[in-house]
Amino acid sequence: MMGQTVERSFLALGTEVRLVVVLPQGPAPERVRAAQAQASAALEQAEGWIRRVESTLSRFRPDSELSQLNASQASSLLVSPLLTTALSAALRMAEWTEGLVNPTLLPELEAAGYRQSLAPGWASSHLNLGDVSAHPGAGSSPPHRVVGWSPGSAPPRDPERRESRWQAIRVDRRFHLVTRPPGVRVELGGTAKGWAADQVVRRLVGQGGRRGRGPAALPRGEAGPPPAVAADLGGDLRVFLPPGAPPWPVTVADPFRPETAMARISLPEGAMATSTTLRRSWEHRGGMAHHIVDPRTGHPADTDLVSVTALAPSALWAEALAKAALILGRQEGVRYLEERGVPAVLVSRTGELLTTTALRRYRHEFHVAPAHDFAAC
Amino acid sequence: MVKKWTALVRFGLSVLGVVVGTALLGTMSRPTPEQTVGQATAPSALTGPRLGEAESESLYAAVDRSEATLSGAYSGEWDDHDRYHDDEYGGDDDDDDYDWDELWEREDDDWDDRWEHEEDHEREEALRLRPAFPAGSLPTLRSRGS
């Protein structure tokens, strides 16, 4: 039985965006209709806000504020509150991941060939999936070619070396002043979707945002619970569930066959994000490249993982954790997540399905048998 | 002479003693009113010798006196009882004095209120127990990676 659901789907930030509001059952029909109309209006405003985020933060738009910041030779610039907050969030993730996920890898991305938007539809038509090992347990998976740098061809990693330009950026959130060495360019693709998902949900449920700076809060019944809200920005999910609501069901796509679910996880709160090397990939200099740059090499990560799904209190954090583990690879990535108690599902290049111990806290089921369940260790 | 008078006095006293004694004996043998009530209902009265007419009259008179005494003893309580009913129903303790229509209407109103309250409570309880987001009400999301 589906509740009173109001949805809005559109393309923005180079991906598919889906906003969902589920109204509580119980009120009289006329009140439900009024609430639906108010929810639709709120989601329309939310879409407008996300489009404003895109027009402000996109590096592919020369007229965006971010592009103007990157083009400026001034060391200090006054920027909008939106750019201030988004850049602050990206720098905070860089700090938390010790630079594994940082916003100053734009030169490396461009050097790898990522100079234009990979909007939905573009990537799938350019991916040349060849021979790759089958996904164990998934039956007759199509042959598949490993995407990324083939073993041995990637530059050697230097554990001590991590791109550290991000540490030179200073953001004064009070005065919206950004200071950085001239020439340090910023790219927020690694955190903007998660951050925007968090912001949209928080503002829709009336937990954040200022008047005129974000979508309006959803109407709240006089006596009933508030609505359940979810934002899905290209797979970076943030949900809000009022007390008493059941966990939100989420399927995790098989990275080798994105239209097929490989797992189903009940998300009681917070966020979930999946980072994969298979979605935004392109041919480059006779090989395949992807958009996850390893700051230790300055090149697309040569990782034995193809996908990491992480659960966290916020989509910003979940996205950063998933990317960091993906960059680190199977052995280090699992250790990284285990040390932080992160519930996660990892898929290796060879199709092995791995889970962390913390995932045990969440109700989940797999459509393919995990090759290794760290919770059982 | 003296002896003659003395004997005469003794005879007179004896006669008087006999008369008084007889009278006293008769008085003592008559039942008290309370004893009469009890004895009259005793099974022995039905199976024993039949009383004379005079004795019966005397017995009934005693019973009447006893009832009168009882009535007097309870009269205050009945007055209180009547007053209670007067206060309760707004009238005398006489059915003819009640406004039964008004009473029934009042009773009906009370029951209507009670039922309405019960129904409201049941409705509220049902709403409280019915989940605002029943199972299956949330559409499935999809984390497909980026």
C-alpha cells in the first residue's frame, strides 16, 4: 500500500535527481489534498534551489560562480553564501579523509580527460564494456572489461605523497571570503551531490536554511507527524523519517549491471551513498579512465574495488567515506571502514561482494551471496 | 377481748393477703407486650391450646401497641429516606410526582454523551494505533552509484 506520495524527478548536477515526500496517513481527504499541493510547491522550490546549486557550483559552466573563482587571479574573493558553505563542506571532508577526497584535484581530472560533463546518457553510450569476470552468484553476467588503469600501468603510489593544495584554502564563513594561492582551482563534484541532498532534506523538514536561501519547509499537520522526505541525487541518498515510521527501503545497484539490484538495505535514518568507478568512465589515450582520482598518484585510482556503498549520518559524509574506501582498495578500504564503524557494501573488480561488520545493525538482504562477510569474521 | 380483735385482724389480713396475692399472681402471669409479639408467632401458638376471647383481645391490643412503638422508632429514618428521594428526583417519594419524561430524557442525554465520548475515544485510539506510515508506504529508493 503506497502512502500519499509526492515526487519530483529531474536532471541536475549532471545526474538524475529524485525528491520524494510521503505524507502521513490519517487526515481527512481535503486536508490530504491541501498537504499534497503544499508538498508539490515545496518540491518545486527545492528543484529551483538545486538548479541554483548547479549554476553556482558547476565547473562545466563558464558563467558559474565556481568557474569565476577558478579563473580569478586574486588571492581573496568574496563569494556567495552558497559557495561558501559548499566549499567549507568539501574542505571538511578533505580534512576527515586526510586528503583522500579533496576539492583541488581538478588539474588531475582534466589531465585524465574529464573536461566535459558526463550527464546521464552520455556515459552509457561511451562506455565500452568488454570482457570482465562474471559476478559470482549472479548467474550468467555479461562479460565485462575492467575499467581503470590496468595493473602495472599506473604510476607508483607514494604513501607519503598526497596532493595537499586543499590545505592552502581558507574560507571565512562569516564574511564569505575565500582565500587561496592564485592558480589553485576548485572542483566540488566529489561532495556537492551529497551536500545538496543533505541541505534539501534538512530544509524541507524545516531543520535548516534561511528565508529566501533554500526551498521552503514542508507543511506540518497540527497534530500528526511530519512527512517522510528523501532526496536522491545520483545515488547519494538522504532520508528523513519521523518517529514511528518504518525504515526506508533502498536497493543497491549491481555496479556491473546498474539496472539490477544486488542488495536491499533498510535505512532507518541518515544517508547512503555509492561511489563507483564504472559509472563515469571514458576512453582516454587507448585505455579507460574514471573520475575517482587518487591523490597519492594524481591519476584515476588503480583500485581493486569497483563500487563502495557506505551508510552515514549525512550524505556528504557517506559520499566521502565511499570514495575514500574505493580509492584505498579492498584491503585498506575495508580496514578504513571497519576502524570507523561504517556500515558498507563493497564490490571487488572480480565481482566479490564484501560487507563490513557494522552493516549487521541494519536489516539487509542480498540478491547475490556475499563472497566475504566481515561481520562473520 | 384483745385476742378477739387480734384474731379478727389476722383473718382480715389473711383475706387481704389472699386477694392481693391472687391479684399479683394474675398480673405476673400476663405476658408483656414484647413477649406477646414473640410468642404469637411461635409455632406453639398454632399447636397449643386456643386462647380465650378476652385473652385474644388483650394480645391484639399488645400487638397494636408494639407496632405503634416500632412505627415511632423508624419514623425518623423514613423521613430521611423520603428526603433522600426528594433530593434525588426532585419530588416526593411518590411515582406520580416524578416527571418521568424529563428523567428519561436526562438519562438518554447522559447515555448519548457517554456513547459519543466512547466513540471519540475509540476513534482517537484507532488513529493512535494506526501507523501514519504503514509498511509499504515508502517507495523504494535506489543507490546506483556516481
